Amino acid sequence: MIKIVFATNNPNKLREAKALFAGKIEIVSLKEIGCTEDIPETQPTIEGNASQKAFYVYNKYNIDCFADDTGLEIDALGGEPGVYSARYAGENVAFEKNMELVLEKMKNKPNRKANFKTVISLVINGMETQFTGIVKGEILQQVLGISGFGYDPIFKPTGFTETFAEMTAEQKNKISHRGIAMRKLADYFNSNKK
Ligand code: IMP
């Protein structure tokens, strides 16, 4: 079976990927290859960060891998917080602070359109392929729901009456940016298997 590293320290993402690729691809964690350092994410775009993380692991550990990067892009804020989603209100702040800042900046803004974007960078034998997952929606005026993480309580996907934070993990996974990008990656492996 092909072995591939998922360059993430998020145990939920690892578990999801292991389940999605079970029996087809062996997903290996960073810990398992002895990578315990912080991987740099210093690029100005989501695409650039996904690429930077995947190539960091490929170049340093000489093993095929993929990495993901995600951001919330809000039209009325010119695409912010985007690549700065994790640290919009400052380094190492709680998700609540980032959401508060978004709600504050979105006060009195009639255009509530936004989207989540995930980019996965796959590096095999030094060759990169990227997969993108986008889910469109709108930013609410206040938080709703307690599931999920990040900006889930203020994001309502188009065509649904609940926010991501009011959905179960399974419901969210079916329509989410990361779910879409991960399934594209899975399709790629399925159609490229020898
Ligand atoms: P990451 O690249 O997956 O680590 O995501 C960067 C940041 O985007 C996170 O720290 C969250 O603030 C936000 N984010 C990513 N995915 C989601 C999601 O599914 N729901 C809400 N916020 C998210």
C-alpha cells in the first residue's frame, strides 16, 4: 500500500483522513516520521502555505506527503481574514476573539457573502498537485451553535438554515471546504492507482 504523510498536527484531521483512505493509502502522521518542529507557514496566500508545508516535509524527510491550509474569505472585507484566519485578532488568541473581530468589522455591512477555502498540496516524487474545496455562505450578525471550531458559529452555508456550528461533524463534512478538497484528493488517488 502507498504510504503518505499528512503534514498536520491536528488529530481530528488525521483521524478523518485515515478513515477516508482506509484500505487504499496508509496515512502517516508527522509524529511517526519524527517531525516535531513547527512547520513554517509564512506565505501570503492559502495556496502558498499549503505548498510550503508539503514541500518542507518532502524536502526534509524525503517522503511523499500532503498538507492543507484553510481560510475564511469575506467579500466585504476584501477577502480577509483569509490566510490570517488563525491569527486575525493576534497570535495564539482564542477562536472567540477572531470571531468577535470579524463581527465587529462586519457591523453595518450589508454584503454578508463569504466562503471557506481549503487548499491541499500533494507532493509525490517532488511533483506538486493542488486540490481546492470551496463552500459559499454568509456571515451572521451573531454566533449560533456550539459544535465545530473556528468561525463555524458565524458561518451559514448557502442553501442551509443552520450554521456549521449547529451541524453534526458528519453533516458539516459532507458539504465543507475541507471535505470537498479531501474527496478530490481521494478521487485523484483512486483514478491514479496502478
Ligand atoms: P487551518 O489551515 O486548517 O489550520 O485553518 C486556519 C484557520 O481557519 C483555523 O484556525 C480556523 O480559524 C479557520 N478554519 C479552518 N477550517 C475551519 C472550519 O472548518 N470552520 C471554521 N473555521 C475554520
